[in-house]
Amino acid sequence: MKIKVIIHEAEEGGYWAEVPAIPGCATQGETFDELLENIYEAVEGCLSVDLKDVVMSKKDKVMEIAV
């Protein structure tokens, strides 16, 4: 899966990034390399779901897919 990320230079120094396809998914970093590390964590966190709040029957299954 490829996701577009918009990278901004922060006025106070460093960078911040947002992921338009995932509302509310944003992060920052003091360096470009730190920003790249943080954006992967941010996307993973925004896409992860806590299954404890999901109601499932015994016939339901959970799958992880890669796209």
C-alpha cells in the first residue's frame, strides 16, 4: 500500500507531516529522518483497532491483510 504524506517545514524548526487519507493522522520530527520514523508509527497507530470494543459472534473471524 502506498499512502501520500504531506510534509511541512515547521516555523520553529524541524518538520511536521499529515496523512490526508487518514483524518487526524499527523506527526512531527526535529530532523527529516526523525519525521520519517514517526510517520510510520503514526500511520500504524491510526490504522490499528482495539478489538476489545468490537462485538463479535463465535462465527466471526479477525484477519489482517496487506494492501
